[in-house]
Amino acid sequence: TLVRALAGERARGAAHTFAERYGLQGVLLVRLMPVLSADVLNLVAGAAGMGFRPFMGATAAGALPVTALVVWLSGSAGRMAWGLGLLSAAVGLGVLGRWWLLRRGRARG
């Protein structure tokens, strides 16, 4: 398929599994973390049958804050690197915190 040809089998498989498992939350997460590339996820979300409107909603919700941050921080390359790094770290910590809470909840009951 086109996705295999453009992304490679390994990347396609990983992105497809990610899209099926996390769906809209995954799209939002990738959009909020400027250090991740969303190119493969875009193709795989379509191939996995994700609806256009939910995909666009998650894309907008994730891309708008990052775009605003880049515009605001673009006066200085150092400031932009720090800002994007801090945003990625904050989103990563949020994901880890959610994972930890879910794991803790499963262990209890």
C-alpha cells in the first residue's frame, strides 16, 4: 500500500497499532508534542478508518497551541527550543502520570 511504500513496514505497523489503540487521544498527543513527526500518523489514521471530522478536531486542538507557541517564541531560537522542549516535557509527564494512575487503579481493583 501507499503507507508501506512511504513510511516503511516497521513505521507503518507501529503507527497503525498506535492509531488503533489510542485513536483521537493519540492524534492529539502527537500534535501537542512538537518533537514528534505526525507525517506517518496522518497516513495511518486514514488507513485505520479514523473519521475525518474527529481527526481534524484532534489535529486542530493539538496544532493550534503549538503553532501559537512557535509564533510567540519565534523571536529567539534559544527561547523557541526551550519552549518547545518544555511543552514536550509537560505533555510527556502528563501521559506518564495518566499511565501511572491507570496502572495503579488496575492494581487496586
